[in-house]
Amino acid sequence: MIYNSISNDTLNELPLRHYEGEVVVIENAEEIPQMMGHLKKCKVLGFDTETKPAFKKGQTNQISLLQISSEEKTFLVRLNKTGLTNELVELLASNEILKVGVGIRDDIRGLKRLSEFEDGGFIELQTKATDLGVKDFSLKKLAGILLEFRVSKRQRLSNWETETLSEGQITYAATDSWVALEIYKSLEELDPSTLQDLPETE
């Protein structure tokens, strides 16, 4: 039985998981064509971005990290070092390669501040989940409902423009795009008739 929502208490009882596959950190634009050789063979990619947090009123920062997960590996592209290259723009505009993620509207808007492009092939997992009857649709809760594990968000407000990403940052960033891909696959297989309302507690 799958419930269409999950309480925070239940979520916190689930096992903590993170991405354990191959991670490729890209800090040089010359490395991007090789990455694209792999990604162009894929039909669906997990997608996310990270931005250095701004703690002063009115201050905003540019997206500094682009995370892309295939079935085989995850790429972390440090946009603050590589820029948004033509190859990346081509990927973001492609309707033939699906990019799936949670809250992607802000991600796309932020990427367009780096280089204007016509986005294509993006799938918002929150919309897909809602259409299927799921009522909790943050990345963390979707993972709990559909994948039966929880993910850590501890690194979210760390400095994504630091000279060298820490192991914790790399694991966190790779996990987010990997989980997006896993959620998409689970939603594709979901039979809405199996969803049940969460029982009320007294």
C-alpha cells in the first residue's frame, strides 16, 4: 500500500540514503564535450542546480552548480568556473532528452540569467505527482512516499562557489539529481488506484 502523503515523523523514521554511484566533477569547459557524448545517448536525466546562499536583503547570486544524473553516473558542472557553454544550452533546449526535477521553474529562470535559451524537454515532478494523486511533493517527501527512504538537506545552504567542493557537498548535490531520476521512474510505474489517504491520528 502506498499513501499519497507522509508525516514528518514517519519520514524521519525512514532509512537515510545517498547517491553511491560514479560522480564526475567538471570545473573546466574543455571537459564538457566528453560529458555530452555520454548524455546525448540518454532519454531521461535527473536535473537540479545549486546556488550560493545570500544572507543579505536584496542580494542574489548566480547558479553555480548544475547536477545531471544518468543511469550510469552523475555529473556536477561548476558553472561558476565553466560558464553555461553552447553544449549545455543545447542540452537544456533539447526536447529529445527529458530533464526531470523538482521546482525546476526557478532553476530554469536562474540558468537563463547566465545565457538566454529556449528551454525544452523539462518535466516538473511536482506536477506529475499531483496529477497522479500524490499530495506531498517536495523532493524529500516524494522520496519518502515513492522510494521509502529519506535524503539529507544539510548541505543546501553551504558555499557552492568554494574553490573545492567538499565530499559532503558532492554527495548532497549528486543525491538530489539522482533522486529526481529515481522519483520519475517510480511515478512512471505508479498506479494511482493503489494510493491511499494517510490515516488520521487521534
